[in-house]
Amino acid sequence: MRKRSTKMTVFFTVLVLLLAFGGLVPVFAPLPSLSSHKSHHHHHHHYKKMNVGKFEIDEDMFWKDRHPFQIIGGDLHYFRVLPEYWEDRLLRAKAMGLNTIQTYVPWNLHEPKPGKLVFEGIADLVSFLKLCQKLDLLVMLRARPYICAEWDLGGFPAWLLATKPALKLRSLDPAFLQLVEKWWGVLLPKIAPLLYDNGGPVVMVQIENEFGSYGDDKAYLHHLVTLARAHLGEDIILYTTDGGSRETLEKGTIRGDAVFSAVDFSTGEEPWPIFKLQKEFNAPGKSPPICSEFYTGWLTHWGEKFAQTDADHTATFLRKILSQNGSAVLYMAHGGTNFGFYNGANTGADESDYQPDLTSYDYDAPIKEAGDVENEKFNALRRVVQTYSAASLPSVPRDKMKTGYGPIQLQKTALLFDLLDTFDPADVVESENPISGVQEFMMFGFLLYVYEYAGKDYGTGLHIPKVHDRAQVFVSCPSGDNGGRPTYVGTIERRSNQALSLPNARCASNITLYILVENMGRVNYGQYLFDEKGILSSVYLDGKTLHGWKMISIPFHNLNEEPKTNPIIHAAYSGFTKVSASARKNLEHKSENISKEPAFYAGRFSIDKVNQVNDTYISFNGWGKGIAFVNEFNIGRYWPSFGPQCNLYVPAPILRHGENIVVIFELESPNSELVSAALNKRVFKLFKQSYQTKAISSPK
């Protein structure tokens, strides 16, 4: 099957912005690279070892430069924090007493399309690692192909799902391993010069994570070890992490001293019996006790109460580990934000029990989403760490100022269905049966399915057995009373795919059925990891299968995509550069009495002085569901009607002195006054039900 043309993606995004504001701007530009040099590939044996340090395991302890070393670390993910804030967040972690940073490396961020490698801006891993070293922080690098992390598809690139025959992820599938080898062949040579034995900050490299909760394939684990050693050498400590039960350790570890087996467990479990069990899965003398994911909070899905854990309880159990010379890595030290479309999702007993994660990855960590440290949990954990730290801790930075810039008046700039005629016919895919988004390279965003039929030939009962993740259904009758405007029928959710009853319209012409499917984030944990998006089954009207579909992918630019410009498109659609008063009136007329028709809204707010450019939060109180952009940066999804997150964090580096532009794609019902606001504090919706702490078998 042919690949989609990129013309439509470019056109659609640029057109929306032109419709909104009348200016030519680069779309969703990546953040600037912090590196001033080009990276080169090296094999590990190319390095001449100078008089550098050594990090090793012996006598059931970590040793740094021949001195016993207690790891007091924390997870802080470079891809969830703007590069301009990396140093600020690392300094706050250091002020808490941390000496080590643990971070994942998401494959999908660095290779969003096959062969397209990105290591700039927020993906500038090398600069992040060098910054850790500059601040005298060691690094535990989770460089494995799969990361989990509440990140889309567990860090796997979505294009892996388009490979035919289907890949078997996290296995010895030769086709899968070939892609892993190619990826690691790019990544690991960048890491090799930054290993501690080579003068860098990286002391340990993780090859798999909680594999014992997923599979039991020792040959696969051994293959990853061999591959890592080929690039990184024999001296680097490779490690795995598994839950603190015998079953998960049996499945997820390699006995002996080839790989160090670390453990994780729920905060509140007694640590030392688990550390005793850990020793059985490491070679004698090679099992320093470490909880490599000591949970400071928990994740939150849409529709749940914001997860919070008690500060004193968390500190008490950290003390139990550190007081007996155990090591711990706080998960999370600082959570950050799932900018763009990179949030992950979980499932329950079956794949229809779908639970997408919030845009915020605050995690109730001691360093909050916006970097705030003036809170009980930060102070409680810092007091514990100070007790077991050989040196006094650095002073604690003050919280960054947040500014509320006031109300933002928005205007409707376009209705989604009015843009369909402007698409290049070459970008409209036709098929007898619905095709999933992965098959048509719709990696992120939305996919529109269109079907025409004669009303007299079909009934009104619409059934879609399998849709991922959320489908809004509309019907249009060109000869109808409303001039053929699409009429909202209902929404089919992945978790409750009930049938809909279409209006029994007497239409003189064919009826058009529109099904807009939103990809709300791929599953990142568990047995349903292979998570395709779109309509994944036949579609039925009163039991009759519908054949003859048109599909239009409507992807928006994601976090790490480069700006794209096309002068031909700009010239062809220069007439859309401004929304005139008459056009605006026409839009308002079209939307009268039409509920839940997806539309674009835009507004401005100004920052008068350079020193007033501060962090803020965009409020979506009164809005329905959608995605938002500030100055062409995708700040994520909002869904205040479902909660708990009611506003989106906007770091100051996204803003600018003068005019700032907000663009919203609203899927359902806008705020009645078309007003948003820039606030100086975050808002989470309160729920009456209590939050239920999840078991360790759940993802972290």
C-alpha cells in the first residue's frame, strides 16, 4: 500500500494557522539544540582510556573511584522538560540531595519516521547528559528499546506497527531485532564516550524494564546484552529492573554477573525482605540493595481523581532504605509534561478497558510539573536525604514566578468539515473496508472516515465493534433543512462501543456518514501493547456491512517535528490569510443550532514587558475536549468536562514579549463566551470518590 503524501499534513497545519491569523509562521518548530557540535558514531574500542574514574559493584556495594557509594537518585526525563529548563530542574533535584539522575530514552521521539533521526532541541540527549556531568550528577540511562513510562507505545515508534508481517515486540522476532540493532547502532555510539569509565557521567545502562511482568524470554535478554556490549564495552554495568516478587524476578532477570538485577516495589512495602530476594538473582557479592523506582506518587488517567500520596509516609519508607545503606531512585523526582501527543495509556482486564494518561505528568512528585519545590513532600524527602548525606546540601531555589495574563477572547476561525473540499484528492485514501491509522501512517492525531449511502437502502442502527479510541459520528443530507451541515449523532468510546441510532432522515440525495476518530495515546504497558488506531473492524448499519470508504488523515504536528513550509500551498491559499468580518459572520451562522461540530478557535494575549514573560497555565473552563497550541507549540490535550486536569502548563520559553497566539481545536462544545484565560496556578477537578492506590503489577 502506498505511503501517504506529506502535502496534506503540511497544508492542513499551515492552513489552520493562516485561517486564524493571517501570517506565515513556522509550524511547531522544535526547540533549539543545546549542542554546538555534531555527533559521530564510534565503536567502544575506538576510545583511549585516559586517567578517568571507575564505577563498579563489589561486596554488595556500589563503588565510585574505589570508595563505597550510595545512590540517592531520581527520575527526571529530558523529553518532558523544555531544554531551557533542564538546568533549573536538575539544580532542584541536586538541592533535594540527589547525586544521580535516571532517565529514559524514547525511541519514538528520536526516530519519529523510519530513518529520520532527531537529536536536537528537546531530543538533544547528549547535551542533557553533559549538563548532568557539569552539575556533578551521575546518570543511570534507561536506553532500552521499550521504556513504558506512560509514554505513547512505551517509547516504540508507531511505525513499527505498520510493518508487515506484524512484528512481535520485545521478543526474538528477527524483523524486530533487526530494527532494534539499527536503532542501537545509532544511539549507543552516542552514549559510549559519555560512560563513566570514558570520563562521562553514565554509570549504568538499562537493557530491559519489568520484563518479568511481560514475558519470559532469556534468549531475547541475552541478545540485548550482546548487542549492548558490542557498542559499550565490557566494563559498563548493564541492569534490569523487575517487581520485587520471585515470579517477576525469575522471568525478567539473567542469573550470574552479566547483568545487574535491580528491583522496584510499592512505597509502603518493607524493603529489606525484597532486597534479600534480590540477592538470589545476582552473583555473590554483586547485589547492592537498590530500589530503582521508589514511587513518590502515581500516574493519573483522565476521569480519575488526581493521584496524591502522603509526604511523611513516603519519607518514612525512604528512610528505611537509606538508613541501612540501601540505594534508591525516586520515581519521579520531577515528572514534567506530556507535551504534544506523546501521553501513553493503560488497559484493564481487556483492551477495551482503555485508560489514557493526562497531559500533565506531575506524578505528585516532590518537584512539581512547573518545577515548584515549596511543598511538604520535597521538604520531607530532603530532610531524610540530608541525614544520610556526607556533605551539606545546596540551598533550595525559589519557585519560579507564575503570571496570570487574564482572559483570552477567542474567535471561531474554521469548521473542520468546511476544510474537506480543500484537501488534495491524492491524499484521500479509498478502500472497501475501513483502514487503521497505522496502515495509512496516521501516527498521531485524527482520522476521518467518510461513507455515502442511500437512506432507503439501510436502517438506522450503527455498530462499530472495534474503534480506537474515540469516534464522533455525524451525518449529512445535502437536501436537508440545514443545508447539508453535518449533524452530530453521538460518540462511540473504545471502552463502551455501544451502537448508535442514526436519524431516520428522508433524504432526496445520498446521506454522508462522517466518523472522526481520535487517537488518544497508545497503550504503553501490558499484554495489549500492540495498539493500532482508527476503526479496526467492519462498520454495520442494521447488520449490513458497509463497503466503500474514504479516509482522510488529519495529523497535527507533534512535539519533535521540524517546521515545514510550502510556497505553492501558501500561494494557492493566500486568500485564507485573514478571517474577515463577513467570513466570521458566515461561520457563526453555519454553527447556529449545530452542536458538537469540530472547529478551530484562535485568540491573542499580550505580554507588555520582557521581564513579565513567566510560566502560566491556559484554562479550559467551560470548554469540551480538544487540543491546544501556544505560539505554534503543541501544549497537549484538554478535557475539563471529564477531568481532573482543567488547564495546561505553558512554560515561559514558549511565550514571547508582545503578542502570543493561542489556537484551539475543539471537538465538542466551546465555552459559551469563547473565552479562555491565562492563570497563575494549576487547577485539578475535585472528585468525590477516593483514589485507589494501584498494585505493583500496574504500570508506573
